[in-house]
Amino acid sequence: MDDYDPNSILIEDALKKITKITKKIDSYEYVSLIESHDRILYENIKSKIKVPNYNNSAMDGYAMRYFDIKKNKVFKVSGSSLAGSPYKGKINKNECIKIMTGAVIPKDCDVVIMKEETDIIDKNTINIISKNIKKNQNIRFAGEDICPNRILLKKFDTINSAAMGLLASQGINKLKVFKKPKISFFTSGDEVIPINKKLPHGKVHDSNRFTLTGMLTKNNIDIVDLGHAKDNITDIKKKFAKGMKESDLVISTGGVSVGDADYIKDVVNELGDINFWKVAVKPGRPLAFGRLNKTIFFGLPGNPVSVMITFLLFVLPAINILSGKKYELKTENAILKSDLKKRKGRAELQRGIYNIENDKKYVTSVGEQGSGILSSMTKANCLIYLPMEKGKSKINDIVKIIKFNDYI
């Protein structure tokens, strides 16, 4: 037997449809530099000032004139230049200035001798013991790092910690960035109850609400929690109506398979259009995607592991497109250390644990792969991708893995 379903589309085809329909939000807002981490630039940023903006010492040592060193090795220490407190006097023949790293190079000085390259004769006199001295050594010149009017960062660049420091060095405190996507979500199902309620027989706690909150928060977006919908059309319609009004993308969990109480598809077809509702992947086959007017819609399965995997494979690319981010789900090769069972007919993503031994990547299955076994996602650090045409996999086979902690 195989797992083929003629109504399911391939992962690659699903992603093409998602990419075609989803468009980046072409609007901006201003944020302060301190709040800019992980935001996407809406415009190029050019430098305003030189960095460094003055000639300074790269070492602790002594600043002097290179011309004097050719004829003399003993120098009088006439003063000091400290970071933030430059020496303002004049440098005479055979004199030097004690200087600290980052301090301004005194006028007329064109070399810095490291402290380790001198002998201290007394508190006001040094002797140069190094023979390999070059003009301008150990001096960082103004504009050496950044010159004015240079493009520092480009539109669509993501602001990281290094970029924040770079912009701070320019005195830039306000940035024009793409607006964050606003993502709303709700869970559904009469069997689902809040975590602060006692759990009756036949019911389950609403774990998907917290899983989605965590995954959305990791991706630095504005989140609208629409709560929980019962298995009735009126309640589901209200959630969708609010999501359409308040967000760029709305996510539901549960209610997208073929059960008698699965109303999500019916409501979406009434309010908008479903583009596809089955994907040839395990876990996660009952996945709905479409539009509610101008709002993107994803109907994820109800099983907790399926929610996480379909979010990673399909929802996250759409969020990145909306954000203006570049997105690529990276796979790596690894050597199997477990035999894996799988039927042909749809791709499968099994939870695994990868490690490196003797510079080689290995991956082991976490064991039971049921879509309701959420504990397996806490044990795993990757997903093992098995293509739809693949059957069983054996120890020492080469497989593709996705390090999902990088994404969710």
C-alpha cells in the first residue's frame, strides 16, 4: 500500500501557490534605533560622518614623529593623550606623548610605538628597543572604517545587533522600516478546553494556542489572539470576521479535515476562496490555504505536531513574504543511525536528533512519530525529510534534515 491521495498537491506546488498569492506589505513606519532589532529596512541608509572621525591610536604606547626615530632612540615623555582627553600641546624634537588605545593622535605625530617595544628609563624617559618601525604604524585614520555618503545598509536588509552598532556610530536614531505583518489566529474544537480548567474525560487542553503564540513571537510580528471557537458555523464566522478586519493573515487550527464537525472550509468558501486544502505531506495533509477578501488564510490541522510542521513549511514563508524578508528553508545532509518506516505516496517529516561525530553529521529518530505526540518535538532538534517516492530508509542512508529550532 502507499499513501497517495489524488486530491493532495505536492509541497513544492503548495509553496508556489502561496508565493504567488502572498504579497509584501508595502507600507512603513518609523522606529527608534533601540527598538529596531530584526526589523526590515524600507530604504537605503547612507553614512553621515567618518568612522572613526579622528586619527586615533590602535595600541597603548607612545606617539611621536617618525623623522625623529631615524636619528634617535631615547625620547622625553612630554604628556599624555587619553581616550576622550587629547593632548593639546606641541611636540618638540625627540619628544613623545604617552597614548592610550582610541586616544587622539597629537598633531605632527605619525607613528605609535607599542609599550612593549620600549624600555622605561625613568618616569619621563623611554628608550625604543624595536628595530622594525614603519611610518603610520598603529594609527587608525579618520574615515578608515566608513567614509561619508556611503551606503551602509540596503532596503530589505534585516537589522541585527551589528547593524544597530553601526548605525549608532553614525548618530542615527530613527529608521524607516516595513510595518510588521499583523497575524491573527484562533483554535477550534468542542473537545478543546482552556489550560486553567479541570480536564474532563474526552477533552484536551488547548496546547495549540500556546504553540502558535511561541512560534509567532519568535518571528517578531504583531499578534492578535482571537481565542477559541466552538464547532459551530456562527462562532467560526465571528472569528474569521474579526481576523479579516484586524490582520494581514489569519490562522485557524482544527476543523479542516472531513469530519461532520469540520466547518472551517465551509465558512472560508462562504467568506472567500480556498486555493488548496490537502498537501502530500505527513504530518499535515489536511492543510487549507486561501484568501478572505484581502486577508491570507491558513487552516492548519488540529494535531499539535502537525501545527508546528505546517507552520514551518507553509505559514512561515508567507509571513516572511509579507514582512519583506528573504526566506529559505535550509536542508543539510546527514547519515541515518536508525531504520525508518514510511509508505510511498507523500513526503514525510519525521522528528530526529542530529549530532556531529568525527566531523560527520548523523541523525537518529526520536521514536514514535504520531502527529499527536507533542513531547517528541521537545526531544527533537531537527526534522528528517523523506521524499514522497521514498519507502523505507535504512541505517547509513543519506537523508536531508531541517534544523527546526532555527525557525520555530
